[in-house]
Amino acid sequence: MFCATGQAGLARNLTAGEIVAQVLFAARRLASGDLPAPPAAALSAFASLGSLRASSPEFPDEGRGQPTAADAARLTNIVVMGMGEPLANYGRTWQALRTITDPQAFGLGARHITVSTVGLPQGIRRMAEEPLQVNLAVSLHAPNDALRSQLLPVNRRYPIAELMAAVHDYVAKTNRRVTFEYALMDGVNDLPELAHELAALLKPLRSPAGGVLCHVNLIPLNPVAESPYQPSAPEASAEFQAILERSGVPATVRMRRGIDIDAGCGQLRRRVGQIER
């Protein structure tokens, strides 16, 4: 496992009310003016299941793109990710999302919500049948089973062929783009040949009009003391992205924030847990 947050283990799933409470907390903080306006500091509030963030150009495939000054006072995008697996808590997750999108509650548009999964095929197919058309993101991190099983033990149960079959079914049903998350690790999954392999895996995800219905978020790993993995060098990240782009697969290298204070993705929960113990 390369995620420091995951090393804490699972205590339990969140209730729908607890998920909604995170949205309420974030919305109130934004409205109070306690937080700086995005994109200077995008809001992140992590818990066992979800994360919330205000609009940011780091996520060009989510929401409305560049934030405005008015966006500083309201929550514009939600990403359900972090510790835990939303599709393993499916009923409560969708109960919460229905509340969040209810005009009598937050009224947030479904297209401004992304649900991230490590790749549970049955859950992905259920998502395709949902009237609530939220976005799908898949934590992939490797283009083949040997490497992905090393990084993500869930791959031993749901190998890439099963995962991608479900993603193809999702795309065929919804005609919607899927985001693939790929944490770049120095000398592990950032080699040029793996970029070519990833491109070959994803290029068949096409719309009836022929466009590629996927986007790859390349995320240089946030380092943690307990992990042997290190982030890819900027040159390796840029080359990996360029190979994908030349192959016709859209890709973005995400900017890392907060790592200097252990507040990057996967770091904050781990650090807090250590202090509490």
C-alpha cells in the first residue's frame, strides 16, 4: 500500500448523515469567510469516506472550470474519495448524494459531483443505472495486473480485465467520460513503457462519435515516512503525460499542495492519528 491514510485501517463506514454533515461543515466555512478564496487554497475536508473541495483549475474535468470571486462563498464541487471505498458503502453514499443534490437542501448539480473508486465492477455498473448522473473516477495507478496487485491488493480480487469491462459497460450506457487517477511513483509506475501500456488500455474507451471518453489525472505521490515509494521527478511526470497525449489520451499532471505541512492527500489523517496515539 502506498497510501498513508490507508495504513490506519478501516473502523466503519460513514452514515449518510455523516457524509452530508461534511458538506454542511464545508459550506458553512466557505460562507463565513474563514477560508481564502480559491484557487489560492482549495478547500479539502477529509474523513473516512469522502473529501470536499472548492472549484480549482487542478480539476479541469470536474465542475465548471475556473472559479470566480463569487465561488469563494459557496461550495461548487464535491469529490467523494479519501479513506474508504464509496462503492462498498453504496446505499448510504447515494442517500447522501440525493440529499446534496436536492434543491431543498444544497441543490448542487450532479455533474459537479465525482465519486472515486478503487474499482468495484458491480458498483460501477450500478452507477451506470443511476438517474443521478454524477462523475466516475477510478484509482488505477498501474496498467497491468502484476504491478497493480502490488500497489492495490483489491486488484487480486478484481483484476484489470474485470474492472475495465465494467468501465466499458458504464461508458456504453452513459456516454460519459471517466477519470482515471494515477499516482506517479519514481521508478515504479512512471516508466515510458508503462505510459504506452496505459494508453493502449484506455484508448478503446470511445464515444459513438469516436472521441476518447477518459481523462488521466497524473498525481506525483505525496511522500510518507513509512512508505518506500517516492514521487516521480518532474521530468518523468512530463514525459509520461506527453506519451499519453501523443497517443490520444488526455492527461493532466496535478499540482501538489500541502505536503510541506503533512496535509497532502493521504498525509493528514495519518499524521493526526500518530499524534492522538
